[in-house]
Amino acid sequence: MSGGEPVPADGALPDSALAGVGTRPFGIYVHVPFCTTRCGYCDFNTYTATELGSDSVSASSYPALAIAEIGFAGKVLASRPHQGADLPVSTVFFGGGTPTLLAPSAIGDIVAAIDAEFGLAPGAEVTSEANPESVTEASLHELRARGVTRMSFGMQSAVPGVLAVLDRVHQPGRPAQCVEWAHAAGFEHVSLDLIYGTPGETDADWQRSLAAAIEAGPDHVSAYSLTVEPGTRLAARVRRGELPPPDDDVLAGRYVMADEMLTAAGYAWYEISNWATGEQARCAHNLLYWTGGDWWGVGPGAHSHAGGTRWWNVRHPSAYGSRIADGVSPAQAREVLGRDERHLEDVMLLVRLAAGCPVSVLDQPGRAAVDGVVADGLAVLRRGKLGDEQLVLTQRGRLLADTVVRALVPD
């Protein structure tokens, strides 16, 4: 992200950002920017050892920097008006990159630092992403013992040819093995991530991947359509005509196939791209993002949010490490969202949830558009748990969610 306004060296937040911190769910995201190899479709802020060089931040030196930023966050948030003994952290999420390139003991040290600085809420969800080839049966046992409560494995596909196009190096059966190991290690909650629409993938390939994911027995499945991101190797191959670009109609068909197979297997959608076997299996950290919670993003390029203020850290690990060593904010810039921006974001996120977007959240033009959205078969109206009216997308509406948002938040 470019632009934004400068962040003070001490990281001080505007009063408007601090005002409600502690009254909303609060989470910590820890970005681990290391990968063994770079997948051709990925544009995340990640680096291989070769790209970083020997004198840069490494998997062994990074945990101390992350712990230092956690301490820095504690100082910034200490001036919040709603102070108690702790600012309980309800969710922690290790993303990347490949978080499990850190030693389980290092991940445990970071979790312990979060607990010491803020306090982990009772029953806090602590998730770690992992590439299937980056864990072993023993490492999963240690991760569980070190406080990780939920694992999310990047399966992507069960078809060797599809994995090859994506530059994924794990063997097709490895994710199922990881789910089995995770369950044996005591993880009650395990997720598999899938990607559909890879060039050359057939309907049969996608059905095979879905069947393999279901058979593995996770309690959560995420399925995302492939996006060809500018600057990636995949984008270059598509541009040269080596691979066809994803087709929107094909992607829609694959989504319907995923929804039908997962629903039949006992999974229910709770966000457009996510299905779970029950409420306890849903990703609480992602729900915090989608429902207006606050979070602090630790690490190079990590994004944070508090009360309508967003900020993001410098991207390169070396620049990040230098700022942490100097005791100054690692943030590159920030932005304070205006009323209209916050309203658009609220509607855009809430409408993606199976719980629906409360009609009361909409302004007058949005409420006036509700009947038309329902008449077009894109949503239905339901009563929420508190008796309020919720606008819930139909399956067709999920495929056209952007159209629904434009109707509810007209220019």
C-alpha cells in the first residue's frame, strides 16, 4: 500500500483510534516473511534466504524482533482510555510466508510474549499457517504444547499437475497426513486451504481436490479463486500466452461445486470463501477482521487497525529490523478512514458473512435498495439472534457480492 500520512516515531495513535480499544475484540497478527521457495502465483510480502542474503533478518533472528514489536505495541496502547489490568488478546494468527519455518519454541516464545504484554483471553484462538512440507509429527506436537490451538495447512490442490503450475512442492497426499498428525497432537481445529481456477485445472481435478480435502477430515475449509497478481511469475506466463487466464464463468462453476460438495459433507459457509463444521470451527481471528475488531500486525509489511485508523509496517525485513533496533515505530504510514469509507468497508465485509448485514447498518439509499436486491434473488431477509433484520446473500448473491455492495452503497 502506498500513500498515507507519516507515523510518529513513538507510534502514538490518534485519540479517535484509542477511544474504543478494549471495548472491541482485540487480536494480534504475526507476519513471518520467510519461504523456502517462492510460489509462482504469490505476491505476499515474503522472501527466500537467497533473496534476503546472509546479512539480513533470518528465521533465527526474527523472533526477537517480533517480541520487541509486541513490547512496543504495549507502550502505544497503554494510553487507551478503557484501561484495565490487561488488554485481553482473543486471537493470535501467525501468517506468512511460512510461519512454521520458525522453530516451534520460537513461536511459543512469541505467544508467551503476547500473553505477558497483554494477557491472552480465556480460550484464546492461536492459529498458525503451515505449508504441508514445513511440519512433522513431532513439530506439531511441540506447537500444540507451546500454545498454538489451531492449524491451517495450505493444501491448494490434490492434483500433481495443478500443484506444478502453482509451483507448490508438497506431494498431493501430504496435507491429509498433516491433518492426521495435527489431530493426534491434540489440535481440535484444523483447516485446509484450497485454490480453484488454476490454468489447466479441469472440473474433475477440482472435484478430486475437494473430495481429498473432505476425506482428510478438517473441521474448516477455505476455497479461494485464483487471482493472477501483477508482478508474479504466473502473471508473466499468462502475459506470454503460456497459460490461459482464469475464466469468470469457470470460476463461478467451481465455487458452486465447492459449496455443494462441502455442504453435503456437513460444512456450512459462514463467509463467502470459508466453510466450517460448526461455530467453534470458524476462524475467530478472521471474524475479528470482518466484524470491525481491532488488531496489531507484527512484522514486515504487517497491517494494523484500531478504531478506524489503519497503519502498515515497512515491507523489507532489513528495514523493519533496523527500526525495531532503533526503538522507533516500524510503521511506514497510516490513514484515518472517514465516515463514508468506514461505512463502505463495514457493509462490504458484513455482507460476505452468513450471519448477514444488519439492515440497520445501511444508510437510507442502502435500505431503499434492499427490496431490489431481494427481488433479484441475490439475498434474503432473515431475523437475527437479537430480532434485527439481516440481509443474507443467496448462493447466486455470493457470486455477485460486489454487485450487491454497489447497490447497497451507491456512489
